[in-house]
Amino acid sequence: MPDDCYLVGYADDIAAVITARNIDMARRRLTQVMIRTQTWLDSHGLSLAAEKTELILLTRKHIPLEVNMQVHSETIKTTRTLKYLGIRMDNKLTYWAQIQHAAKKSANITMALSKLMANTGGPLASRRKLLMDTTQSVLLYGSEIWADTLNVEHRRKVLAKVQRTAALRVASAYRTVSEPAVLVISGVIPIDLLAKERRQLWLWKKDGIEIHMATRQQARKQTLELWQDRWTRERKGRWTAKLIKEIEKWHSRKHGEAPQPANERHNSVLGLSEAAVD
């Protein structure tokens, strides 16, 4: 590859990463990359699907982000978002498109699962939580890469809203229960802390640290400590905090289920009590 250019390959998906100071230099290097790539493909009896090729400009400069680039005989216009290995990237690498997509997909899954778990009766909280892990798996896909973007509050809230809906079902709680309280009751770790835990494990692995059970336990302990600090400083859910003071003990308990309401009236009373305090 030319200088400041390299390929990232996974199965039949190939990404060419090109660094350039301006658009004209990027065009020249792209042409060089495509010629050399096509030569290799031809020598191995393979072909490039130009109609499936996408281009994106990654920059923080205020320049036109949609420009025409030549790929062999095809003229391709750069896009504002691009999907690679299931991750949606935007021009500024904020991963805002990925967050929105994950939130929408998880919300649909949560809605479908909710039909199986009415607030009155149904599976126990532990089984509800197991089902709702599907939601979190979708929310956290690729979070090793984009976890830091959740430091921006409005991005975190998009994912937290879906997670709260799932947590309400796990705890069989009324919808007015605050997010911090229902996450603690259901034992669901806040989504941004889970994302950062995954990223930390990934960084340790990159540094050559072997990831085994003890390493995962260490990462989880750090996550619970951060959650405890957040819960202690939280203004909402103070009535719940009187009952559940230490998150680690509640989260790691080996027995007991979060109580389910015996009837709809009891469910409403529990929800309104928490809402009134908040």
C-alpha cells in the first residue's frame, strides 16, 4: 500500500484507511490503493463489487463531506455514515448513528419481550432479566470502540431510556419509578458503565493482559464501585436508597427475588410511592 494507507480485512469485508491532508491527495491515494488492490484480486481470481463500495470522509474540519471519488470506472459519492462489521460510523466518529440504530432495534426487542412478561404474574425477576439481556446485547454491540462517546449526556440518555424500559419489566415496577431506582432494584448496571467495562477489558487484552475469570471479576468490581458512588450522590430514588444502600451486596446476592405485585392496585401504590418521593 502507499504511504499512510493500510487495509483492514475481515472475511469478505475490506476497509481501506487512507490518511491525507486534503481531498486531492485523498483522491490520488485512493486511486493507487484501488489499482494495487484490483491487481491482487485479479491474480487470485476475485473481483471487487464496486456497487457495494462505500466511502466516507473522517475529519473534524469544516469542509464539504459529500464529494465525488473515482473507483475504477465508477464515480462514488462519499456518505455521512458508513456501516462496517455492524458498526455505523459518522464523519466525526461520534457514533451517533450507531447509538440511534441500537436504541431503535433494542426498543423493538423490548416491546416484543414485554408481551411475554406482564407486570402481574409471569416469570420471576431472574428469568425476566435473562430475557432482557437480549436488549443489552444489542445496545452494547461494538461498545469496546464507542464507549467513550457516552460521556456526552444526551447520547447516554438515548440508550438509557431503552434500558430503563427493560428494567421496569424486570422489576415489575410502575412506569413512574425513576431510572436510578429501577436499575438498582432490578440489578441492571447502567448502560454507560457496562460499555466502559467492556472497553476496559478490551484495552487490557490489547496490552497483552490475559482475560480470565479473575480479570473479569476485577473489572466488574470497579464497575460496581462506580455505580455505588453514583447511587450515593444521586438525588432521585432516595426512598429506595433507604432499603438498598450497598449495591454490591444486593447485586451479588445468591438468593431472593425482587417482589412482584400481587395485583394491579398494589403495583400502582408501589409506583406512586417512589414517584412521590422523587
